[in-house]
Amino acid sequence: MTTQAIQADSTFGTFFLKADETPASAHRLVLVAIVTLSILIRVIYFLEISASPVAYSHLVPPSDMHFFDAWAKSILSGDTLTDKALHPLNRWQRQLAQEYFRMRPDTETELIASGVKNPARALWNRWYGGKRFHQEPLYPYLVALTYRVAGPDVRAVFVWQMFIGILTNVLIYFLARRFFGSVAASMAAVMALLYSPLLFYETVLLRSTLITFTTLLILLLADSAIRRNSIWLWFINGIVFGLAIMLKMSLVLIVAVVLVVFCVCHRRMLPVMMRNGALIATGSLIILSPLIIRNTIVGVAPLEMSSVGAVTFACTNTVDYSPDIPEAFPCSKKHVPAIMGETDGEFFPTIVQTLRTHTGITSYFSQVGKKFLSIWNWYETPNNVNYYFYQQYSRLLRYLPLTFAWVGLLGGIGMGFGLLRLRELALLYAVAAAIIAPMLLFYALSRFRAPLAALMIPFAAAGLLELLIWTRRRLLAGMMLLAGIVLSPILLHAPPAIRSIDHLNTYQLFYQPRILTAAQSGETARLDLLFAEALRNEPDIASDRPAMNANQFQSARVFYRIRHDYAQNLRQQGRNREADEQVRRAEDMKTGAIPYRR
């Protein structure tokens, strides 16, 4: 078996390749190494975080993890079809409902008169489409199946997500090998092993890992089917397309890209196009048929599978939405309640009404431009969970060297070089565009760009290899360029802040219940250990080291409370001197935090 390999004497080493003999045994050896190292890394990481507070992030009520966990348990409790309006009602939703009722008090009066106990929930259930799935159903049903087999422990989900992560590393290798050659493929495999954000999402009750894997799988299967024109491959593609849509509706853009490429490749072979199209449709219909049956039974349109599109578009596209505040999900109280009330949650009317809030096309595209720039930010923006907070509980995650700062930079260089082979790499660029498009249409988050990062790793490896070849020819200039590439992400990195809400949730949802149990059973040694762990991430704030920002001020309030709780427990044990010391340290922290208070 032969593969494409790198020629150092070519004009652009990676992108103008000659065939070279690479033994199949060498590829098998690389695959064994990838799988072995991927397993080893994940075993170490799982052991580090499985008993830590971050493994229980799904307990935080306003989070997507909490909703997926609750939805899976609802399925297990007997509501197999989700035959009810199952939607979250978080603080921001209640605030928007209150604003709408202020604008339209007659609506609230009518709901109360009809016997509704919670008008805000009834309003949102209407806007969300009643029994329509809140989000695409594949993931929560997989979580429910896991709970059925292994018990309601999220760590069982993490195990199969880590297995998916191992397969993702293998797919990255295959992808790089197919398009850039065996040397670049080996480099891409190393990058995938060392890229910490992908590993991080494998231990979060979110779809990011599965979406990343599915994106790469679609790409490789579609490319194989186009090259080989295999009946079975097109049928398998149809099955994967159906699963992808059931996982995340935005993946329909990637499916659409593949179908366009398929039509272009078969434009002169109408019978073949029709046959393969029928195979794709059949495979997809097999997967989508349970959804169609369920929706028909509960009274929802056959192919509807998500309720959040309209409100998400409204919240992230009104004229006063700022992509510069990526950690928040700021819904305009001025515009969004009126838009949702006007459209009743219908997607396309919501788009029209939202765009009307802009003063002109310049206003809208300026906002889109800011979204595009935020995609390429080196920072792993906290949303639901905080990558940097997880690092506090995992040395492995902390020391794995690659982040999006390097992958984005090198991947961008690789994509620039790749334009020399645009015809051959068109499918990769089209899929990248299909990943980026939903982030421009809605909003950009680090977890949304996880599939983009995985896709860019082969480009990053090829780009780095190209730079190494270039450096070999122009030693001084090349070394300076490589030094700049290595140093620039380091220089751009500011020390990431741990949010006060991370500390508060960890204490309230993880440590407090355990502290209460230990106190009730008189386990003083365990109490000391739990409080020591709860205080491990305490900020360095004191009377001579004041808080420097609002987050530090809020964090100080959290740890002030923890130390006073510790003091109370110590007094109950008769350890008054130690209790006085905890109070003294708490008050000293309070003194350091107060000057920043506004």
C-alpha cells in the first residue's frame, strides 16, 4: 500500500506531493501508538477528575448539563416519548417573561385566569412549541441508555465519551494522511494527543465530543464514498447523516455541503446520482423514523426536533447584542420579549423581526464580523463549564501544551498554503465554512468551535511541516518565524481567571452536602480534609493585597463564607483557637476585598 509523502525539495513541501512507498505495517504501528497513548492519557485524566468536584458539574441547575441529566432521568422514569412540555426555566427566561408581562399584562391575566400556576413557564412552553423537543434528542437518549445500563452516574457517560475521543484522534490521523501525507498525519496525531480542550469536553455532560467525532466521520465517509462510488458507503452515509441531524441541527449544513459536492461529482451521471441519492435518503429515513413516529404521537410536526433556534437567534442578533461579552448569554430586555411575543417563537418570523432592530446592513454585518473574530480568540470561553477551573483539578489538563492559540495559528497558516491545492481540498474548506456558519448566525463559543479545532489540526500539522521545510532552506528567517509562532501565543496569554460562580457552585453543590454528612457523623478528620479542599483555590486577597477586579471581590465573598462555616464547625468541636484563626483570616480577606466594592 502506498501513501502520499512529503518531498522536501518541492516548491511547497506539503502541498505538492509525490507518491512514496510507506509500508502498511508502519501505518498500523502509528495507529497502535495513537490508540495506546490516547487510552493512557484518558485513564490518567479520568482518575484525576472522577472524584473531584468538576465531575459533578451537571448538578449546577442553570446549566445544559443539568438539563440533559434531568431529561435522561425523565426518560428513565417512564416518559419514553418525552410526552410533555419539557423545557428549562432559568433566571434569564423568567426575567424576559416578566418584561413581556409588563408590556402585555393582559397575557399574564389570561394565563392566570385559565388556571396556570406559573405564567412564566406557560409562556415559555408556548414559545418553545409545547411538546417539541427542547434540543435534539439523540444525546439525552444516549445518556438515558447509559444510566439504564450503568446506573445514573455521569462518569459512565464520560467513559464512552472518552472512547469517542480516542476514535476522534484516529479520525484526525486518517484525515491528515488522506489529504496531506503520512508525515503530516503522524504530526497531526501528536497534536491531537496534546490538544487539551478536546480532552476536557470528554468529561462534561455536553455534546461537544460527539459532535466533533460526527463531523470528522461525515467528512471521511463522504470523501470515501465520492472516491469509490460504493453503494454501501452511500447508504452508511445516509445513516450517519440521520444520526448527525438528530444530534445537532446545525450539522445539517455539513450534510448539505457533502450533498452539493456529491451532486457536482455526479453531475454527468444522472442514473448514478439518483441511485446514490436514494440510498442516502433511505439510510437517513431509517434513523429519522423514530422521531417522526414520536412527533406524530405527541402532536408535533414530523421533523421538528429543537425549540431553541428562534430565541437563540433573537438573543444573539438584536442590535444591542455584543459579541464582546462571550461568557454571558445577554438577551435584550428591550427587544427580545417583544420579538418573541410577536412571532410566538416561530423561527423565520423571529429572524425577520430581529434583523429589523438593526439600523442597516452595516450594523448587522459589523456584529457578524465581531462574531467571526471571537471564533479565533485563544481564550477558552467559560460557558456552562470552565476549562481553566478543570485545570485546577487535573495536572494532565494543565500541562498538556496545545490549545487553540497554537492550533488556530498553525491551522491558519496551513489553510493559507492549502489554497494552492484548493480543488483537492475543497471539501475540507467547505466543511470548515459549514462549522463556522452557525457561529456567525447565532453566537460563537469555545465548545462550538471544537469540531473546527479538530478539523484544523491536520492543517496545523501540514502548515508546521511546510514551515520546517521552508526553514531548512532559509535558516535564519525560518528560525525567527518559528520562534515568533511559538512565542506569540505565550505572550498573548493572560492568566485565566476562575469565576466566582465556579467557586460558589463547587462549595454549595459538592462540598457542603459532604461537610454536613461528616459533621452529623462526627468525622472531624474528614471535616478538616473537606474544608482544606474547599479552600484550595482561595484567591490571594488580604488587607495588604486588595482585590483588583469585580471577580476577585465576588470570589472573596465566597471564601469569606467558607471560612466562617469552617469556624462554626470548629467551635462545635470545642476548637475555639482554630475557629478564631479562621475568622481572623476571613475578616482580613474581607478588608482586602472591600476597597474594590462599587
